[in-house]
Amino acid sequence: MDLRWILAWLIGTCLQAQSLDFDSLNQAQFGRIRSGDSSVISELHQTRSLAFLAEEQSAYVGALKNLGSYYLIFEDLDSADHFLRVGLAEPLEDTACPARASMLMYYGLAAQRSGLLERAYLRYQRALVIAELAQDSLRMASVLLNLANVDFYLDRYEKAIELLQEAMEYRGHQLGWSLIALNNLGANYLYTGDTAAAESSFQEVIERSRSVPDSMALSQALIDLGGVHSMSGRFESALPMLEEALEIAERLSQGRRLAEARNALATHFKQEGKYELALAQYQEVIQSTRESEPMVYALLNMSQCLEEQGRSKEALNVHKRWSGFRDSVNSYDRAIKMSDLEQQLEKTKNAKKNELEARNRELLLSRRISWLTIGLLLALFLFSLFLLRRKLHRAAARRNELIEMQEREKLELQLLRSQMNPHFFFNALYSIQNFILGNQPLESSRFLSKLARLMRATLEWNEKELISLDNELKILNDYLELEVLRFDDKFRFEIECDDQLRESASIPPMIIQPFLENAIKHGFRGMEKDGLLELKIKEDGEALKIEVLDNGAGLDAKADQPTENFGGVEKTSVAQGLTDKRLAFLSKKYDFHCSRTLKNRSDVEEGATGVRVELILPLIED
């Protein structure tokens, strides 16, 4: 790339970064993340880059937090852990910064979803300390809820109940949040043996969350209450709850929630003695989830189902897989803890070194500012020269572009007028009229629809430079079916094209139709039946090879000679002449040698009759 372009881009990017309101931008993007908008990812990376260029430290950390939360929501736990770790390594002036508390909470959630519970607990405790320093009661409640979740998974149920009750004092008035806390409270009551209190909590969540369609709280409460009913032998009442929970999880497209719903349904079938149904659900979890907790649960229970069926060998294999997976998670957790200790020692060791480097950076900063000023002035000077030169070139380019555009518009208008012979539409309508008079309403309606679709596509797609090959073949199929109807089935047609090529390639609209029309009009002249028109399209390297073949009488050796490179045929139709101009336009635009070839099939195929038209176009992919 030209150096002047690079300098211009750097100047523009710096000016843009300086003028942005990063706080508002980060908040808006976080709202889109929570609403499940996956398309925001490119904007998140752009915001991070602009904040870094503008040296907006808090905005840069906020952008890293948004990236971490995005990957956490869309279950890319490695990426989430990376961006949150980078954000936490950035120095912030305020030790009670809410952004740091939020990042620590998401950082803990990434560890928890990876099965690193002790590590997650430490991160949540650090987040709680910062939230308390900031006197942020809402964030304190959220951290307490996450701490209670970890205590639950570590079998510390009484401690979890205390934390949940404390959290509800801060945010119990908020519906969505209170539903989650109530559901977790019920789960802890269940494991302490207080089944009545657990069922009461789950039932309250279900009743209060019915007003929120497809809520995760409703799905979890149905899973938990259905599990309680299954454990107590109330299978008939448990099954509808678990099936509804699975339906909600599928609509939410939440991988972890779906895995939990399948595990719960499988456990219900296992307790009921329906082992094959249970194994099918456990297998779905193993194949679809990436998270450690549902995977470990599914493997362990699957081995138990197989053992109870007497399939000891299969049970042993699954149990080995469960044991290996569990050990790998624990080993990874131990390695992470050791890494944290080593990082802490490294930080202490480098503290003094950083102080010295900070002084050097202050001295270098003033030099950089001076060099940056000189560089910007030089860039402005070069950019001014570039603008002057560009202005001179643009005038000539605009004139050429205008001439080319006028030629193209004129060509497309001529092609539109010549694409469809008015006699074809008249004859097609006359044939459809015969169906109507012959009391064939279904055939009449079908061919009227095809004719209407053909006319609409001809007008609509002619305005476009390219359409998909699939759309082109659909409209050609309609056209050929109408021609078969018009000529009383004296010929049939075949279209051969790979499905993948149909979906991926693009083509100028109605560029093939004139050759089909010519084959029908001239190739089958004098034939009463058994005509065959073939259209074959295939990929040939960087080219799209199109063949139109008929089994008619062939070319008159004196009047029509083989032609190549879209030139040299006498008495060609107006549409084919315009098609040649389109080929020339495509050759120029795509720097590709387009061509068409017209030959008797007998020249290349022994015993064959008719004409073979070969059209070579550039392979243009969507």
C-alpha cells in the first residue's frame, strides 16, 4: 500500500478516536451483547483498538470487559478468559472501580463454566471486596449469587443459603434477578433435605416467571421441580415439566441450559427404568456440549445405565472416559493455581523494575510527542500533495466512468427490450387459455404463476449486474416449461448443475436465455417430437463453463460457421449480439477472457446431431 495512504489512514483513525464518547459506546454495545446480538463482535474489536489509540485507559478496559462478556455469552470460554485477563492486567487509578469488579465477576464465571470452581470462588471474593469498597449494592448482590452457586457445587449448602438470603436483601424486588435467587435457594434446600421448602421455592419461581416467555429461570425451575418429583416416584407429573424445560432450552439456544435439561430428562427415564431413552439423552449431551459439568454428569450416569442393563463392557469404557475427563479437569485446575502463584511472585519481583521503567517512560514520552508532531506535519504535507494529484486524476476518471456507465445503461436497456419476444408471451397466454377452455384449472393456474414469475424476474433482475446462479436456473426452468407447453411437448429439456455451484456462483441475469431461445426456434424446426434440449453448467478452474446442446438438424454448413470469442457469426439474433457486448464488458471488468463457441455436435461427437453452444464466463462467487 502507498505510504501516503497509510499516513492518511493513521491520521483519520487518531482523529476519530479522539472524538468518540467511549462510555456511551461501551454501554450501548454491552446492551446489544445482553440481547444476544452476535453481529456486534466486529464493533467491539474496533472500539478496543480506537480506545487504545486514544490512550483512554478506562474505555480500553471497558472494551476488553465487553469482549470477555460477549465470548462468555456465546460460550467461547478460552477467548473470554483471555480478554478478561488482559483487562484485569491494565492499571486503573481507582481501586474501587466498578468496571474491575464486573470483570472479576465475569472472569470468575468463565472459570466456573470451565469447571475450575476454587479458582472461580477466589475471583468472586476479589470482586466482592471491590464492590463493597465502591458501596455498590447491586453488584454485591450479583457477586453473592455467584459465590452461592460455587458453594452449591462444592456441597456447602448451608453457606450458599446464607449468601442467597443476604443477596436477596439487596435485589429481591427485581423480578428476573429474584427468580434466579429463589431457584438457587430451592436447590440448596433440596440438598439439605428440606424437600418441602425446595418445592415451595421452585413452585413460586414457576408461577412468577410464567409472565416472561421462554425465561431461563422458568426452564431451570421446571428442571429442578421435575427432578424432585422423579426422585419421589411421581413420574407422571415430572415428565411434562422436564419436557417443557427442554422445549424452552431449545428455543433459547443456550448450550449449557440445553445440556442440563437433557441430563434431567435422562435421569428421569433412568429412575423410571427406561434405560434406552435415558441413554439417548445422555448421548445427546456428550455430543453437543463443551462444558465440563454437564459432560461429567452425563458420562457418569450413562455408565450406570449401561451397568444396570448388564452391558458391563460398555459401562466400563464409559466410566474410564468419565474418569479421564474428570482427572484432566482437576489437573488443569491445579496447573492454573500453580500458574497464579508463579505470576504473583513474578509481579512482586518486577515491582521495583516497573518503577524504574516508569521514570524512563516519562522521559521518553516528551521525545515521542516531539517526533509525533514532526511526523504529523510531514504526513499533512504528503497528504496535501496526494490530494492535489488525486484531484487531477479524478476528473479524467469521472469522465471515463460516466461514458462507461452511459454505454452500460444503454446496453442493458436494449437487452431488456430484446430478451423476451412479445410473440412468446402472446403464444404462452394463448396456450394457457386452451387449458382454461379445456377445464383444466390447476394446469392453468400453475402455468400462469410461472409466466407471472418469469415476467417479474425479467424486469426485476435486469436492474442487477449479477444474480445467483440458482435464481438464474430457476427462471430458465420456468421459461423452458412454458416453451414446452407452447410447442405441445415436441421437445423436453434437462438442466445439469452441481448444487454447491448453484448456491455459490453468481452470473449476469438472463445471459443464457438467448441461446436457449435460439435452440428452440431454429434447432427443433421441422421436428414434431423427441426434441432434447440440454443445459450443462460446471466449474472449470477459475471459469464457469456453460453448454447448450440440442439434437436438431444442426447448422447449415454454408450459412453458419463455428464461431469463437463472441464474434464472427452472420445473421445472429439481436439478443445474441447484445450478449456478445455483455461478454466484452465482463472481459474488461473482471480481466477475464470470456468467449462463446457455436459448433455442430457431429464435429466433436460421432453420430450426434444438433448444435453445441459453449459459453465461458468468469467464476464469480458470492
